[in-house]
Amino acid sequence: MKNEKCRQNRLSEKIVRHCSPTLAGLKSAGMFSITCEDYEDILCEIRNLNKRLGKKGVKIIPLRYTNGRCLLYVFRLSELTCDFEDKCACKLLKESGYKSCKPVECIGKLIKRLNSEEEFPHEIGLFLGYPPEDVCGYIRNKGKCQKCTGHWKVYGDEKSALNKFKSFKQCTHIFCKMISLGIPIEKLAIAG
């Protein structure tokens, strides 16, 4: 039981380090990769955290497991739904082979793509709450000629993006400090 709690704490700390803006409701989603020796163990940890964070509107799912690494996706379905209702986002999803703009269906398709293709699909930025104009700009410019870079490469509204990057950094700093003081992850997550 002590080892399981220890693993839970480590996973919580990693989620806070990589996805604080999502926990705070500032960003729709985050994604990160972790080393894990046993896939069943990580699934158990994810189930436990989903029970604790689900009441706040936050969900965690594994997107891919290869070579002892697991790609985790932390998201807010309500926020992702709003993001995918954007006309530009929905158009890009459909152009990328998604049959609808419903997040649950799109996530299923994304999982299939991540597990069958070598490269990350470029529309993945939409799943992370990046502005559609920046995702389109990235695809159109093949990842070059951006105005600035932070959490993503910016092709559109640089000022807005820089403000978001600053707030994400501040949020992550505060949340990391709070979890190091023993505040549980579910207390950090904002209801939404």
C-alpha cells in the first residue's frame, strides 16, 4: 500500500509539473511521457487519479505505450468541446481525417493514429488547446517561420500567446510549490 501511495504521489507530481495550466482551467489539455515498467500499474494509478480528479472535470488517459514509456493525456472534456466547436479547428480536424468534431470520437481516432504512425499528427495541437491559427500556421509553414515559441509555436496573435505562456509558467510554479508542501492534486484542480 505504501509503494502504491508513493507511485501515486510521483504521478501526481509529474501531472502538476507538466499540466498545471490544465488543472487550473487555463488550458484545455496537456500531454507528457513517463517511464513505466508495468502498464497495468500505470493504469491502476490513472484510475485512482481519475476518481479523485473527475469531480473537478479533469480526466487522464494513456494515449500510447511503447518501449517502457507511456504517453499520458490530461484534459478537460468541457473545454475541449468548446475548442473543437471553433470553425477553423473543426475544419482542420475533418481535413486531417476525423469524421466528426466530437472530442471523444476525435480522441479515439488520435489514439489510433498515435499507435499506427511514426510521426505525431500535426493536428495534435488542437487536442492541447493551441489556437487553431497557430496549428494551421505550423502545418502550413512546416514548423518554421513562427513569430515566437513558448508552449507552442505562434503564427497568429503573438501578444495573447506570450501572456498565456507567462500565466502558464506562473501557474506551474505555484502548483509545483503547493504539491511539494503536501497539498493533494485534487485540491489544486479547479472545478470546471
